[in-house]
Amino acid sequence: MGRCPTRSSTARVGSGSIVSQLTEHGPIDEYQLVVNPVLLGSGKRLFGGVIERTRLEQLDAKRFPSGNVMLRYAPESEVR
């Protein structure tokens, strides 16, 4: 966790379980997900602990030479 030098917000980096807990309490104004295109055959849900549905609007998508993709989303009520 650290403070972004150019903004007054706090960035939190963590596992899906931390994000799920924060999502349930509503303090997240933007989600940044990095997708690494690897097929594993099984796994767990990214936001498995979220009970209430939150609609997200895509803000941006950036593709990297490695094949990874960074996706930015905000809850619909937070979109500027």
C-alpha cells in the first residue's frame, strides 16, 4: 500500500480476498487489473467474496508487448 505522489488518493495492491473485502465496504473508486494470458485449467473467482453486485464501467485498456493487458474500471456511480 502506498500513496501516489501526484494524487491525494491511496493505492492498495493485494489479493482478491482483500479487494473483495474492500469492495463490500465501498471505498474503491477504481480497479486496475493486469491480465496475464496463461491457461491454468482451474482456479478461483477473482472477487469470490463479493455478495452485492457492483456494475463497472471500463475506463481504459492497455496492451503490453508481453501479451499482458491492463484493464481499468470504475463503479458506475464513480465514473466522471
